[in-house]
Amino acid sequence: MTGVDLAKCSANLSERLRELTAQYRAMQPVQRNLQIQPMLGKMGYYTGPVDGLWGRLPQYALNAFFLRNGYPPAGEHMGGVMSGW
């Protein structure tokens, strides 16, 4: 049985994360919002409409998600991904 090459796995995950981040940043804000709102809803954080608009309700939901999972409120650690909302 061979061991797992953690360095290789980490490099692969890092590269995939960079690819996904680039794709995400290339989306228009409404497209991003239409993906985030239902995800927050499925996790029980958001109960508003899935309309692609970013207002207080989705922002509160995202902040609640981050705070509950040990991260600072949205925008402070996202490297500009949240800008424009």
C-alpha cells in the first residue's frame, strides 16, 4: 500500500482553488448572487428570495455563515471577491 503524497494533494487543491476563484471573479455579480443565495438557503441562513440582488438579508446570512464557522464577517477575508455587492 502506498502513502498519500500530501504535498502533491495540497498543490492540486491549491491549483483547483485558484481556477475556481478566477471563474468566480469572472462572473457578473448577479450570477454570483444567484449561486450564493440558494446555497445559504439550503444551509438555513437565508430565507429571502433567490433573485440575484444583494442586500441586507443575503449579507446578514453570509456574515452569519462566516461567523458560525470561525471566520471574520464577509468581505474582510475574501481578497476583494465580495467587492461590488
